[in-house]
Amino acid sequence: QVQFVESGGGLVQPGGSLRLSCTASESIASIFSIGWYRQGPGKQRELVASVTRGRNGPYETNIQDSVKGRFTASADDAKNTVYLQMNSLKPEDTGVYYCHAPYHGGLWGQGTQVTVSS
């Protein structure tokens, strides 16, 4: 089972930016899809963005409507790492952020805490 270690979270003011990193225990080039998820206080865990391998280039990204235009996902195969660039952060973005491979029986890690507050 693939394992991930998330990092890069922290406290940021509304309108600020953070870049989250997710390093995998195996080559991410061989993983079909890796998703970024978050769980806010009192909320269910939700998909935020994903990086998926396809025929039309090294990978494609999908950004959920709730964060579209503010968040960007990317991957660095050489580092076995995927990233989530978060700009124009809002208080409702607060939560624990996780990465996960839904088609590889991946384990859920500890996540990284993101707190957006003034």
C-alpha cells in the first residue's frame, strides 16, 4: 500500500498563500491518480484537487469548483511528490489536508493542518 507524508501546512491570514507537499513511498509516475482532500471542523472529508495520469501528457489536474481559480495541483515525478498551491485563502479553507491514492489501496496519513484566520 502506498503511503504519503504531507507537509507545508500552517497558520495564514485570509488572502494569503501556502504550498502543501505530499511525498509518496513509491514512484508516483506509476500511480494512476493522487487526490488532495481536506476535512474542516465539523465537516466531512472532501476532495479538493487531483493529479491523474493520462494519454494527453504526463498528467492532468482536476480542481473542484469550491477552490477553482485559487488552488493549483502539480507533480514532480523525480521527487515522488505532488503539490497543492493555495492562493487567496479563506477562513472556510481551514482544515486538515490529506493526499490519497484512491485506486491503489493507499493508507491515509496524518495530514497537515491549515488554519486561515486573522
